[in-house]
Amino acid sequence: MAGSKKTPAYAVALGGVLAALAVVVMSLGTIIPVATYICPMVCMLLAQVVLKLCGARYGWAWYGAVAILSLLLAADKEAAAVFAALGYYPLVKSRLEKTKWPWLWKGLLFNAVILALYWLLIHLLGMDALAEEFAEAGAVMTAVMLLLGNAVFFLLDILLNKPCFR
């Protein structure tokens, strides 16, 4: 569509195709165990594409549609919950970068959301298997997983700044 104006129909069509792709990606989370965390990140990259090509309004609508469809259709509910909790990050990233200490605010956002998410999954939604996994891993290993999650989150943040996603 080089050289021509992008119409609302273009944004809706592109958003729909990328939303369908995102739901398929979220459904792949059950095939490989580590995909529980990879699939939401791939979908965040797709959210960045929608944001940059269609705008924030379509980006928020896309995020909402993918989050709801993933929670309803994806077999890996943990992956769907991670996307529902953090999938909006590309949409708020530019606002966080305008703050005085963007890395601090991004880290606080990630940690607060992840800790709240897993508390909700275990205590309110009764995902006892998660509680058992964390108990088996122990406090030190759980802390290491959280640190690794932070590292991956900041790598995703760097990736979202690359020219192909800006």
C-alpha cells in the first residue's frame, strides 16, 4: 500500500488478520512448555505492528479482541493470562519512555503485573498446579525465574525499539 492513504478498512482488515494470527500463536502454547512465555511475547510484537500501522485506537481494540479470544480459545490458560495481563505493553511503552526513569517504571509495571497475575491465578482462580510448581521449585528458583522474566521483558523492550517494529 505504498504511496496511498491507509483507510479504516485497511486497518480493520490488517487488525483482523493479525488478531487471527495472534490467537493461533496463543494456541501453540501447549505444544512446547516454554511457549507459555514465548507466545505472549510474539503476540506483543504483533501488537506493535498493529500500533505502528493502524494507530493506538486500533491497537487497543486489537489487544482487547486477542486477549478475550485467547482466554476463551487457547488451551494454555496461563499463556493467555500472561498476554491478557501484559499484552498492552507496546501500547503504553511510549508513555513510560517519557517518564524520568523509564527503566524503573517499566520494571515496576512488569513485576507488579506478574506478581498480581500469579497471585490471582493461584488464589482466586484455583490453579493449584501453579502453586505446586512454585513449591517444588522452591523460593530461590522462583526468584531466579522472576529475575529471568525481568531480563526477557527488557530484551523484549529493546526488540520493540528496533527499526522493523518502530
